[in-house]
Amino acid sequence: MAIRGIDYANLSLKDALDLAILIEDEAQERYEEFATQMDQHRTPEAAKFFRYMVENEAKHGRELSARRVARFGDAPSAVSRTMIYDIEAPDYDAARAFMSARKAMEAALASEVKAHGFFVAALPAIKDAEVRALFEELREEEILHQTLVKAELAKLSPDSQLSDEDFVDEPAPQ
Amino acid sequence: MSATGTCEYQPKDYKSDLKPIWCPGCGDFSVVQGIYRALAAIGRPPHEIAFVSGIGCSSRIPGYTTAYGFNSVHGRALPIAQGIKLANPDLLVLAAGGDGDGFSIGGGHIAHLIRRNMDITYIVMDNQIYGLTKGQLSPTSQKGRTTCTSRYGSLEEPVNPLLYVLAYGAGFVAQASPTDLVGMAAVIEEAIRYPGFAFVNIQSPCVTYGEEEHQIKGLKAISESLAGLGHNPADRLAAMDLAQHYGHKMHLGVFYRNPEPPPTYGDLVKERQTLLSKDALPKERILDLFIKK
Ligand SMILES: Cc1ncc(C[n+]2csc(CCOP(=O)(O)OP(=O)(O)O)c2C)c(N)n1
Ligand code: SF4
Ligand SMILES: [Mg+2]
């Protein structure tokens, strides 16, 4: 997780909203990529869960975009995707071939915790009251996302606690 | 113009529709992201970029970009990239591949692109293994490493890619890793901007055949930023000194940037062409040179 070239102290509400949208976009894309990877490796349960996460991130992204347009129209933004790295998106190395649904959910939970940590760490540097309120809201939103993932985890049957290694062969060098 | 309106190109403009078939978790996923970001920062349109690779998991990378791509022949990315650059000097030319592709079968080519100062950026995804062919010893595998081709442990010292290119006189040498994506995109961008041969070694873990200490966690434990160490990238000998730690420490950032880059081979060729052009025959009369009058 990293951020480049963002001055929190002078962040405007418009750019803060755009930043939040970019963070959701990045997470949505990553989950889409993970879902495709799981399709390719014939693990439909993990793919299904990652698609559920795609929907969650997309929904949140749409809500934020609507707010941005309502308040600032199409005024140009000073933030771009090159400035953010894996804020809410799970790290690439969180995925594995033949992931179980449980492992997929654990990876998503870890990235929601990571995103929460991002907003917590950024808050002290923010001066603008509206931006602060937005970041506090986003921080709380990440807790909500964690609750959603935990609810999915709770729905899993106990035998899904088996480790991936229990049913996946070691890669065979030839 | 991008959706957010700040710069003309966004990373996604360099992402193709082809779905990567790398193993989930492979370090190369981050490398391609680093490349998208660096290209967006450079801002050249995809059709002005040629991206050449050899053969290997890592060499699939051009296909995942919107640049003109050539997933060529094992070990031959560099000569092909060189030909493309000479034939069409205005193209931004990138070459990429694995440690096997670059330092085993293709190792002999590097010296020649360096001594000519070809204006090409060469990215090696160094995972210390032959990934595509399922886990054989590679030229950068550690001594003692057990693989299917070294059942009792390898008896060979690894190649040190950083020292290798520094010793031949490369003008830009850097190292990056998915452990620091910001740094990775920044050094790739800087390498592309360098006027001449630029080499970026990326420690990109193979999650399927790689060793535990070469995974993200292990790499993080041995990583150190060159800028943080106060290293002066204009000091080639200091760079060589630091490069000796390859395999034990993972220094990230720019090892060496020649403060006075020599002319590129392309520049010299252009100069020679200008010089000779006054006596040159028009194209349609070239055959006359070979026909006895
Ligand atoms: C001329 C030739 N020799 C050997 C091979 C078999 N081969 C394909 S990829 C490869 C090595 C791949 O290792 P590396 O370049 O490190 O790439 P990675 O898959 O690790 O990214 C080899 C030996 C080949 N394709 N062509
Ligand atoms: S075998 Fe290794 S290098 Fe190849 S795609 Fe899989 S993880 Fe990546
Ligand atoms: Mg390799």
C-alpha cells in the first residue's frame, strides 16, 4: 500500500472524493482480475466470492461518483491513478492458484483492514473539515466492509477450514 | 484526455484485453502494473511503443500491454529490440524477459547493446528460476539450490545481473521489486527517460517454483533503499560496491546513472547517414552499384 504526491493538508473535497473513487476503482479492478484468475484455475467458489467483492466496490464507487458529480460536476481533478497503489485492492500476492473460498475471504478481509489503516493514518494530516468528515466516513465504511466479509466467512461450512494444501498437489517440476 | 482530466494517459490505457495466465500471486502481475504506471507518466501513446520479449513466463508481458508487442524467441529479445530501434528510431523501445532469457541463453547480447548505448530499456524479471519450464536451475539461482536439474544442490555461483551490466558500462542500472510499487514505477520511468541503454532488474517472486526467502515477505526482510543509504547514483564504483550484495541484500532504486550519457548508437548512425548522404545514390539507383557498366 502506498501513495505518491498527495498533500493531505491541502487536499480539497473534490480531490478527496476523486481519490476515494480511484481507491474503489482499483479495488474493483483487482477483484475482477482475481476472479478471472480463479476461473482460469477452476476454483469457482473463490471466483464467485471475488465477484461479490467486485459488486461491493463498484456500488461504493458509484455512490461516491454520484456525490462528486452532484457537488462538483465535471470539474477537472488533481489526482490520478498513478498516485495510489494497492490501498483497498488486495496485494497481487494475496491470490493463489486453487484458493478455497475461505482463503479468498481472508485475503479480502486483510485488504479491508489495510484500507481502514490507510484512512486512520491519513486523518491526522488533514486540515479541511469537510475532507476530514469524508475520510472519517470512509474509515467507518471500511469497518462495514469488514463486517460484510466476516458475515460471508461465517456462512462457510466448518469443513471449509481444511487447508488448501490438503487437497492440492505440489507443483511438479519436470 | 483521461476521466480525471489531469494527464493525457492513465495506466489503464496501456492495459490490453488479454487476461494474464500467470499463476495467481506471481510477482509479474505487479511488474506489469509498474510498467503501466511508468508509461502513463511518460505519456507516449501506445502505438509509439514497441515492447519485445524472449520466452518465459515473464516474457508474456508485452501481450498484456497495448504497445506493439513481440513475444519473440528465447534469449533474443535484445537483438530484435535493437533492430526495431534502428529501423524506427522514433519508437520508444522496451525489452523484457526472465533471468534465464537474459543471462543464460541471451547473456551474450547484453554487452553489445551496452557498448553501443542502444536507447532501449531492458527489464529483467529475476525470479532465480526457470518458471515457464517448471522449475529448473537458472543463472541467478543461489549456489546449493535444489531443483529438478540440480537434485543434490547446484554447484555454481549465480550470475550477478547488476555487476554484469555495470562492468560492461551500462549508463543506467536500477533494481526494483513488487515490495515497493511506487519505487518500481519510478525507476522504470527514469530508465525510459535515460538516453541510452537502461537496465532494471526486478526481483519478481515465482510463487510456484521459487524459494520461500524469495517471496514478498522474504524480500521485504532484506530490502534497503539506495536513496535511504545516501548512495550517489553518479558514483559508478560505489554502485559496483553495493551491487556485490546481490543475493544477500535487496537494494532498491538507482545504482548508477551516467551523469554525462554518451551519444546513443542511433545518434551516431544518424550522424553517419547525414555525412554520407551527399554522395549517396537515390534509392532507385542502388542496383547500379552492383551492375558492371
Ligand atoms: C531456444 C530455446 N531453448 C530453450 C527453450 C525452453 N525454455 C523456455 S522458457 C525457458 C526459461 C525460462 O526462464 P526465465 O527466462 O527465467 O523466465 P521465467 O519463466 O522464469 O519468467 C526455457 C529454458 C526455448 N523455448 N527455446
Ligand atoms: S511459474 Fe512462477 S514465474 Fe511462472 S507464472 Fe507461475 S509464479 Fe509466475
Ligand atoms: Mg526466471
